[in-house]
Amino acid sequence: MIALSFITIGDFDGVHLGHTKILYETVANANKFGQKAICLTFSNNTKKFFGKTTDLITDFDYKKSLILQCGISQVEAIDFDYTISSLSGEAFFDYIIRKYSVKGFVCGENFKCGIKASCDTKKINQIFLSKNIPFICIPVNGFSSTAVRKLISNGEINKANMILGRDFSYNAPIVSGNHIGTKIGYPTLNQNHLSDFL
């Protein structure tokens, strides 16, 4: 038997304070109604799918770990592809509701889905009202992944940290270098630049 679930959906890139507010609300409602708290997020870079050059703040594994720290019981990876991108908002939610036995949905006030992001929170509210499923829209107080990316690229890490709610960091594989540091008595670790491996 598939467990009933309260879900949230989104990129959640960086898992900043706006995101954690949504995640905590999802967990609180799932616990209140004795359901499973599920976060559906994308395994690939949705911005690059549409031809943009935006790099991610967090890779999928790091993002997943941050989401789980908020109390979410299950993180589901969705590959954003042509099939997903061609669905209307109604068709997308029909699929999600059936697959995950959704009994409640939480998202941020700027969440959009469907073809050309045509399904906004007003339409989403109508969809869930028609199905008699609770829908909760959370104000995110201007927090955004775009703002974090801009601050990081400008070297304003302290300001980025204020939106993230933690110190900015990223995971990257250690690669072999020229061992110059070792030769002069200061061995170092070498990592690929963030945009090289995301």
C-alpha cells in the first residue's frame, strides 16, 4: 500500500532560507495528518535545459542532504526532460497526485509549472480545490537562488550566506595537480571549479 503524502516540488537549488521555510511547512503538515513528507526535485539543471548558462549552487547529492536535514522523509529525483516540460499544469499534477497519493501540496509564492511556466499558484490553487486537496502557498520574502548566484559571482559571500542561512560551500572531486605546494612545503588540495562539474 502506498503511503499518503504531503509534498512539495521545485528546483530547491542552494536550499536557501526561502526553501527551508517551504520544506519545514511540508514536514509540519505531513506530521499533523500522519502522512509522509516528500520533496520532488530535479536531478538535472532545468535552466540549462532551456538553453540558459546558469550554474547550480548545489549539486544533486548536496542538495538532497540539505533537504533531508529539514525533516523531509523522502527526496524523489525527477529528470526534467521534454516529456515533463510539455505537460500542462493540470496533467503534471494529475500524474504527481496519482503516483505519490498526494493529500496535500506546499510551494513557494513564485512557483510555476506546466508548458512555458503557464501554471502559477492561482491556477494551482484551483486545481487542488477541484480535487479537495489542501494547497498551501508560502511567502518566501524575496529569497531566491538567482540572488544567491549573483552575490557569489560578485564575491559577496557574506551576503549570500544571509540568504542561504549557512556558510556557502560546495562539493567537488579532488584532482591531481602539479604538486607545487608539496615541493615548497605547503601541500594543497585541488578541486575543479564549480561550473566544470555541475
